[in-house]
Amino acid sequence: MRTKFPRFSLLLLTLIFPLLNGNVFADTSKTEAAETLDSAVFLLKESMMVTRDGRHNDLLRALRQLADPELEPFFSELSQSEHPTLKIHGLLGLAECSENKELDLVRVSDIKNPALQAEVISAAMDSEILSDEQAKKLVEWPGLDNGVKVVVAQQLVQKKLISNTDFLQEAAKSDNIGRKGMALLLLTQLGDTNAANELMNIDSSTDSRRDAVREMLLQAALRYEYDRIAPWAMRVANEPNVGAKLGLIALRTAMRFKSPGADDLWRRQFQSTDSAAQKVRLAVIALQLSTWIDASVFNTLTTSDDVLIKQMGLVGRAIASKQSVVEPTIALIKLGHSLSNIWIISHLRRFASKEDALAILPAIVQAAGPEPARGRAERLDEAVMATRLLVELDTPAAVKALRPILEDPHTDSVLAQVILVGLVRSDKGTPADVIAGLPPFSDLNTNNLALVVLAKGGAKLTPDQLQGLSLVVRGGGIRQDSVRLQAAWTYLKITKQTRTALASIKS
């Protein structure tokens, strides 16, 4: 056990033995420093090991979130991996920590497998790091697989930046039903009536992947706002014996793009089913579309005897009719329906006014308390997302909403910890402001998470705090491995050991 000296003894020994440089525990501290470096290197190496449970994805996303240029050698190493997942994380990480935040097309061109090229580019589009100029270059590249060009074209068609469609016409003749279907979808959006007719022929295909492809096309239409797919979506939604999942997404697409009769089809399906679960699914579809559909659709929901369905109807009607949404939305949050709450967070991020978002997000955090026990894991995840968005939208508002929860002695440690995890994951704002000046938490896990927030925020740590951060890196008191990895990298930066650690990874 390490001996602890009173502060006066420490000062006295420092004065008598100045060569100790203020540290009477020089040997022990060197040992701790070495152990902490070893632990940090171990965590970095672990993130490079693919696991069945996908743990490596969480770890690598945590490193990518840092967007730190000093991580360039790490991501460069990953980008050369033979494993597709690691290569993708490496290429995306390189883009995110670069100055221009763009995908390196030279590295992409070095990938020989077209399917992997397409996966990399699709992931870059999801992360919004493929610029429109880069997309234009890719579809003009001679020798680039046509299927890859079709993937890239989704972004260009959405933004009406595509001129030459020869490669889409060629892809529309492919024997690959997925490639053919996507090309026909894009040509349909560009106004090609022949392509629109051919797209409908996919419905009669005997290919075993037919329904998976149709679902993919409908999802792409919703994501990229391809409104000319509406007649086909309505046709699929009306198809006899259509699968439940495909039928719902087809109905959602038809309603989103206002296909004639889509709203009436939704009403008929809602009123005719005896399944409570199916009624909830249909109610969720209406809620998800509340920004675009007519407010009268929600009259069917607001007269329901089911409390959850009725409340979804009240929220949807308020949004569709541009009325105040704060009270009905908070009431819906209190019902603890995870799918609704996740949609609420997405809606607040994309469409709500800042004032409404700041009024509603704290309710999601507060709803993550210990009661009821059922569904708490989902509520805690939602609280992390809400905290993150709250800080990114308005840090002073986050301080006002979250500090009282953290200061309240009755707040259980689990809720305090998920708030701190949300602060760790925030990309914008100054999340450390939320806990600046707070006394240490009595719970070790909570206190260690707070240390990570402060360290990431650039706070000057005291020697005791730095030692606490070191303990976190070595595995003390942090349940979330992704947070522990960020703590490890932050510790390496503070102690100026990033190059040493990265060199050790290769050894």
C-alpha cells in the first residue's frame, strides 16, 4: 500500500531534498505512469481488434469523435488494414481529423474491391464527409465500378447536381437486382418515365432478394427525399400479402410524399386491425410524418382509448397544425415509450425551434430516473442523447437545466453518470461548464466521469485529479469502455505521451 504523508511533511521533504522536484513518491509515480501508459496502449490496441459483439466499433467511434489531428498515424494504420470494418473506420477517422474534413479519394482509389469501395463511400456519405465536388469526381472516374458510381449518385441526385446519366442507364440493365433497382430509382427521380415503369416490374421479380431490395429503395427515397417514387410506394403498400415490415415502410413513403389515397389507406389499416401492437406501429408512422402530413390524420389517434396512442395523436396534431408542442410532448415523454422518445430527440434536432428543444430535452433527462424499473435502460440511453443535444444547442441552458439534477443529493448515481456520459459525447459547446466548480461526487464512478469531462474540456487538472484520471485509464471506476478510451487519449495528451503510445502500438 502506498504511504500517504501529511501536506506539511510533503513540503518539508521537498525543501530538504529539492532533487525530488516536489514529488516524494518519484519511484511509485514512475511505476504508476508506466502502468497508465501500458493501459492506454492496451486500450488503443483493443480498439483495433474486431469482436463479434461490435465492441471495436464503439471504441473506434469514440476515438473518431475526438477529431484529433494527433490521431492521424493511428487512423492511417487502420486504413491499411485488410479487415473491411477497420479500414472504413481508418479512412473516416483520417477525414475527420484532417483540416478539410474530407475523404481521401486517393486512398479510396487504392481499394481493389468494388464492394468495399462502395461501403467506404456510403459510410462517408452517412458521416457527411463526402463533399459534392468529390462526388462529382467519383462518378466521372474512368475505371470506377459502376455500382460504386450508383451509390455516389444518391447524393448528387438529391442535390440536383448530376448531368451525365449514362452510367445509371447502364446500371439499370444489370442482372444484380439491387444495383438495377437503385439505378431505376435514381432515374425515376430524374424524370425518366421508362425507368419509373421498369421500377414497378421489380414487384414481379422472382429474385429471393426482391423484398430486401424494395425495402432498401424505399428507405433511400425517405432519406434523400426522392418524391417521385410515391406512386410505386403506394402500389407496394396496397400489394396483397405484402410483408408487414415492407408494407409499413411503403405506406410511410406514400404518405410522406402525399400519394393520393395514402392517408385513407393508413386510416383503414388503423381502424381494421385488432392488434394493439400494430395500432401503435401505425401511430408511430403518423407521428414520424407529422411535419409533412395533414393535421386531420391525427383525429383518428386523439379519439383512441389507448393513452399512448392518444398522446401521440396530440403531439402529431400540434406539430402538423403548428401549435405549441411543449406540453403534449413532455406528457408523451412521461409515458416512457422508447420509440417515441427517440423520434422526439430526432425531431428536436432537425425541425423544432431552439426554444421548444430547450424546454423539452430536460424532460427526457428527468424521465431517466429509477422508477419505473422496466424500460430504464432505454430511458438512460435517451438521457445521454438528450444531454448531448442540449449542450450542443445551448451550453448555458444546459447548465441551468442539468446542474440542479447533479447537485440534488437525491439524484441517484446512475442518472448522474448518464448525464456525464452525454457531456463526454458532446461535440459542440463547452460541456465542462455544466460541472465547473461542483464539489467532487461521493460516488467513485460518477466522480471519475466528471474528471473525464473536465480533462476533455481542457481544464487544468490538479495533481490529485490527474492521478484520478490515471486511475480511470487503468480501469478504475468507469463502466463505459468508450469513455475510458477517450480518457486514455486525453491523459496521453496531457502528459505528452501520444507519440510514445502510438509507436508502441506498432511494436
